[in-house]
Amino acid sequence: MRVQAHVAILCLALALLASPLLTPQPTDTLVVEISGNIDEGKVYLLRKALQESLAGAVILIVDSYGGYVKSMDEMIALIKSCKCKVIAWVPPGAKAVSAATGIALASNKLYLGEGAVIGACKPVPTNEKIESYMVSRLESLLEGKGVRGAADIARKLVAESKTLTVSEAISLGIADGRANSLADVLRLEGLEGTLLTYVRPDAVSDLLSFITDPGVAILFMILGVLLLALEIHVTGFQGWGVAGAVLILLALYTFGIIGINLLTLILVATGAALILLELFKPGIQVFGLAGTALVVLAIILEYYTQPYFSPSSLTVAALLILGALVAFIGFIIFKASETLKIKTPSLEEKLIGKIGTAKTEIRPGKRGVVVVESEEWTAESDEEIHEGEKIVVIGVYGLILRVRRAGSSPA
């Protein structure tokens, strides 16, 4: 009887210990804000969040006009390969446009707030290859969500730049419902009571977003070239060349990610060459102005040829700061080049004709010492010069001065 009581107590204790494991426990829900341009910084942020999710739920708060197609593809691949549940939410009045549309459609669930829109995926400027790719990409994502008429909808979103309202997106089966707050999203997904953990941008994501801007990359390239020129032409090894090489590598890294228009590359190379020509041959001026104009044109062209990317106000500020830095380094090289062009007078030019004083006696065949320009020199003469007499330098042979008495006629 006593044994049975002990067994019953032991079973009860085990049941109490195991009950937390048997009862579904709330897990953390990660929240990631995808705003601004879709770039490598956002790729890093999403990858970081999905790695921390541990097969839980991740909510993407999307509010973006788009960005790079390559970055969009990377984010779609991350979402599709993750074991966690990814929920996209476009808040009231926000947008998921262009590349951001692809990310929203790739999520397992999509909710829109009042006044939100999704779509407008036509590349600007028009690019037939990118347009065809985006139609196929969106069609595939819509089919994955079970949307009827996926091909026609995808074509309208891209070719006609169709923008869908909340009601339209829900009626077509693209969005799973309305959600005007994060609390609504949690309720609709049965995630109430879970602990929310926000994955916010950090220094790495901000840096990646900054360096993968096309205008910044072009200025990095120009600044790198100028720093290399400063190292080689002016200072000798001071570390400027290393910094310049790093900037050029960062620019090439960005061009490898976003691609670069051949015309842009030609404009940058020509502009850099003309700027260097102006700096090393001061005074021409037209070359420097032309080079600067070509670089500015290259930046404008590169922004124009990125179909889903637009510079932010912070990017404009960064471009102005970098432009000022480029101008400052250019000014240093310009002034250094002017200084290097100043001819250093030879010893003969500095001393011949100068008046000095004999410090010791000088006779033909016997050298003495003279003081010229506050320095002592070994001197020789064809005439006898007494100590303390004024002399004139008439020749320089190595470090030996040839002198005569001041006031005497040349021999």
C-alpha cells in the first residue's frame, strides 16, 4: 500500500514537471521593418531576422517604393527557404511598390492596412528584359499563393504598372485580409500573447545600404583615384593610397551587385582622367570642368537606369558630403602640383653675385673661409683677400666658392 502511494506521488510529480512541455508555449515573434530602398542592407537585416527566428513567426512591416532586383531576389530566396512563417504587413497608408511587391508576395501571409497599395512594378526606364523577368517572377509568386489568373495579374502589375487597393488585393486573393495595426496582425495569425522582438537596422545594415548606392559608389571610385594620385604624386607612402584602394574595391563591389551601365563606366573613366589632367597640369581649367560634368552626368544616368531604385534625402546629403570631400582632396592635389612646378634655384643661382665676408685670409693657391648668406663656405681667389674684407661670389664649383674682393674689377 505504501509502495503504491509512493508510485502515485512520483507519477503526479512527473506529470507536473512535464505539463509545461506538453502545453503549447508562446514563442517570440520577430518584427522587421522593411522600409526605404530594397538593397543589400535590407537583405542583411532579413537574413539576420530569419536566422534568429528558430522556426517561429516573422512579421515584415513593408513600406517601400522598391529597389534593386538582385536584392529582391535574394530576399525572396531567404523567405522561401526559411522554415519559419513569414507574414508581410503593409500598414495603413503605406506601399509595397516595385521590388517590394515581390517581397510581400513571397511571404506566407499578406495583410494590408486601410489606404495601403501594392503593385506598380513597371521598370523605369522601360527595359524589356527586366519587364519580362518581373512578369514571370510575380506570376510564379502569385501561383504559389493560389491566385487565379496569376499570369494576367502579373502582366498588369508590370506592363501596365497596375496598383491594387486593399479591396482589390483581397478580392483577387493576393492579400489575406485587412490589418490596421500590428495587434490586428497578431490576432488574425493567432499570435496574441507572444513576445515581440524587433530586429532593427544596425551599423552593418546601414553601411551596406550606403555603399550599395550607385551615386555613392561612383564618388567612391573618383575619391579612390584621387587618393591614389595624392599618394603617388605628392606625399609618398602615407596610407592615402591604401584608403584609395579600399574605396575603389568598395565601388567595384557595388557595381558587381547592382551592375553598371557601360556608358556610365565610360563617363566615369573619362571624367576621372580629365580631372587628373587638370590637377597635374594646373591652369587648363576646361578639362577639370568637363571631367566634373561627366562624373555628375554618370551619377544621374546610373540612377536613371536603375529601374526600381530612387535616392533618398539621406543619400542626397551623403552625395553632397562626398562631393565636398572629393573637391577638398582635388584642391590639395592641385596646390601640391603647383608647388612641385615651382623651380628650385640651383646653388649657382642662389650664390653667384652675393656679397659676403672673408672669415680667414685667402691668397692665390691657398683657400680660405668666407661667410655668405649666413653660412660658412670654403673659398678660393686669384687675388689676396684679407680677413674681414667684403667679397663677391663669382663662381661655384661643387661646394667651393670662387670669390673676389667686393669693389674690385673682374679679372
